[in-house]
Amino acid sequence: MKVAKVYSLDDIRIEDAPAPGVGPGEALIRMKVCGLCTSDMIPWYVARKVPAVLGHEPVGVVVEVGRDAVGFQEGDRVFVHHHAPCFTCRLCRRGFFSLCQVWRASHLVPGGLAEFVKIPAHNLRYDTLRLPDGVSFEDGSLIEPLACSVKALRRARAQAGDIVLVIGLGVMGQLNALLARRCGAKTVIGADLVPYRLEKALSLGADAAVDVSKEDLTERMRELTGGLMADVVIVGPGSVDAMRSGLACVGQGGTVMLFTPSGPEERLEITPHDLYFNEVTLVTSYSCGPYDTREAMELIDQGVVSAEQLVTHRFPLEETAEGFRKAKEAGASLKTLIVMDET
Ligand SMILES: [Zn+2]
Ligand SMILES: [Zn+2]
């Protein structure tokens, strides 16, 4: 079978690899669609993984089921989460699935950017979801990214009546803005410097979009909120500048959500005095767990989020390198999908 193997972000090769064999409790899927994730574009993050077949937003059709595999059969249309927790360790019991050692060690074989993918028994059992009839393969490829938003909004405790600021309006920012509205936010404000992304946020229902290449975000937030600032700030970019900007825009009793990690060496200065007397919460959200993927699929089934809103580019597996190039340039684009098979 063909796989797209990433050696570096500028060196992605289409290679032949044997299709994985299926053992007890496992299943094989023929890939249909796999989204390219923003995290796959972060150089230091990718450098830790390569060479590898990346792709962790996969949907496909089950073509083979191993002995003792329960709950799935040939022909099932499925989303597969590349990580699944053990449900028994201390961190799982406390609800921190993405910190579970089993979750971290679990993975698909070889990865989503391939013609066929083996679902290990653990992933099949704990985080493989059959797609509802109304959810297309392209919609299904949004389950994993949307699940990351579901988790982040929950951890940020976004609630009805909130003023929510979303910094960075790539596909994750757009998902966060859509979900903030769904949580009952009274005012949703987006910030970015790409006109296409600002307009997209407005067309998807944001109340205001601030072009940070032209306007000072803190000043503009003060105007837009009558001095209240934001109850929840979701900082999309993994840059310390964006995080600093998020801290400057949060109001009293508010929460700053760091949605993306910075590099390991970077430092962010905070003023504990201000955090304390304004009761500001700083919180992070890493990836997503099995309850988040289920909720995300439900939201997609209800039409809250769809591929039609967010997918701007599609490439066949052979053109994965071009897909990465497009996703990396972060211009007039949102979601880039690799489409293995459109039927
Ligand atoms: Zn991802
Ligand atoms: Zn665990």
C-alpha cells in the first residue's frame, strides 16, 4: 500500500509499505479521509516524531476484523482515535485521559496518511466510533479536532452570557468560536491578521473580528466590551506573544486558556499580583479523550459543525506534501484534508 512518510516538513515522501496484518481484537480500515492537524505543522513538535506516517484525524471503512473484535464488522464507517486511555490508572480515574501512559503509548499503524490503517485492539475497544448515517467522511474527519475544542471549552468553563475572545482564527480558532457560541456566549470576538479568516469568523457568527495587523487588540477589546474585557480568552497560537496578549485581554474573574503549547525553552512572565486580585485563571488543554470524541461526533451529527463550513483544500494521498505546504502557509485557508477515496 501507499503511505505518506514525513521526514521533515519539507521532505514528505510517498512510499510503498506492506499493509498491516490484523491480529485478535484488531481491525483494518481502508482510509477515506484524514485531516492535517495544525500540530503537524509545528517544527519542534514534528521533529520529535519523524520519520513517521503522521495523520491523526482519520476516518475509513472497516475491511477486516480480527478474531474476538467486538462491536464492529466489515463495511462499518468509522472514526478512529489514535489514542485511547486505560480507564484504570490514577490519572484516568481523575479524568485526565491525555496524561495516561497507556493513552500516550497507543497509536495507529502506521498512521492516518496511508491507504490502510490497522486499529490496535485497545483503540478499537475504547475510542473507535461508528459514524451516524448523516455524517459524511469529511465531516467525520473533524471529530478529533472538534473534540479538542470540546475539552478546551469545558476546561475554560465557558458559560452562558460570557464574553469570549478567540485569538487566532485558523480552523481550531473557528471551531472554538463556534463552540463558545454553542455554550451560550453572549459575545464572541475573534482576532487574527488574515482577512480571509477574519471574514470567515464573522460569517460563522462571531460578533466582531479584530485585525491585529491594524488595531491594538487590548484597546479594541476595551471598546468592544465597554471596559469589561473577556470572561474567557482562548489563545490559539503557541507563541508567548499571543499568550501575553491573551493575559492583557482577560477581565476580572476571567480565564485564559492556552490551547497550543509553546516550545520547551520558552518562558511567559506573569504578574501574580494582578492574577490574584482579579481572580484570573490560567488553564491549558492538551488534546482530547474518549468522552470528548463522542460529544464532538454528536455535535457534528446535529449540524453544529460541518466540513462544508471549514474545509478549504483537498489533496489526494500522492499530493500530501502539497497539502502540508498549503496547511503550513496559514493564509486564505482553513482545513486541509487528504482524501484517499471519495466514494
Ligand atoms: Zn491534532
Ligand atoms: Zn490511564
